[in-house]
Amino acid sequence: MKTAAILTVTTAIILASATPASALKLTSPDHANGATIAAEHMYPRCGGKNTAPALSWSGAPKGTKSFALTFVDTSVLPLAWSHWIVVNIPADATSLPRGGALPPGAEGLKSNFGDEVYAGPCPPAGTGVHKYEFTLYALPTRAPAIVSESSARDLVESLGKLALAKATLKGVAAAADPN
């Protein structure tokens, strides 16, 4: 009995002192999670400069061979709307600079917005506040082939199923007042 109690207490102490595996985390010095997206990052016809925010990440799981990044307006129903898709970001990368320059090997794909580069938020007039998500996916391979006509919802679902881990940075932007 005494040995079992000592073993149980020892196991509890070991488990309590063990450091948990780090989780994938996505941050930006240009944007706080959940905050309003700054005008600088908005699309030009909505008064912005269309400058991609700087993004950085940490905590990639073991086995990560590449990263994919999506920037999606989740308020466009029913299928969402992609503004930026980047695949094959090298596994040793930990950031993208302000402006969206990609590291060697990474490639931008045509988004629903029609661009292969960052296309900032620009909610249509009268549609209220839109919700946006930057999502980074740690992948066990290079990115799978992505059909350019894929809906944003299909894209994020397929990347989510393949990913070893993912991290999201959220933001909001208001549509222009129609009056």
C-alpha cells in the first residue's frame, strides 16, 4: 500500500513539473488578436495601402516540412472569401515581413480576390463588420495541389485536415457606410 501511494505521488510530481509541448502560435507586431485591422492593411479602394502586416510564429511541431498561410474573410457566407494564400513556406521560416515578401520556395496562390499576393480587407458597403482570420498551418509535407476555384471554406478545411498544427490571428474591419 505504502509503495503504491509513493509511486502515485511521484508520478503526480513528475507530471506537474513536466513542461508541456509548445503550441504553434501566430502573432503580429502590426495587429493585436481580435483588434480592428489598421487602415494601412486595408485594400486601396477601401482607403488603405494594401500592406500585409508582419507576421511571426513559434512552436512548430516536430515533423513540420512546410507552412501554409491563409487570410480569409469568414463573414462572407456561405463559403468565406480568401484574400491571401501562401504555400510551401520553408519549415525553418519563423516570420513574414511587413509588406508580404515571401522567402525562397514559398509561393502565393490565386485567392478568391483574384490576386497571388496580399489583398487587404475591403468589406462591401452596407455589409457591416467583417471578421478576418490569418491562419498558419504546420504541414507534414509540401502543400497539396490546390484548385484555384476552391472556396475559402474548402481550402481551410483541407489544410486543417492535413495540418500537424494551426494557429490563428483574428481581426475585424467595418464596411464603408453606404450613405
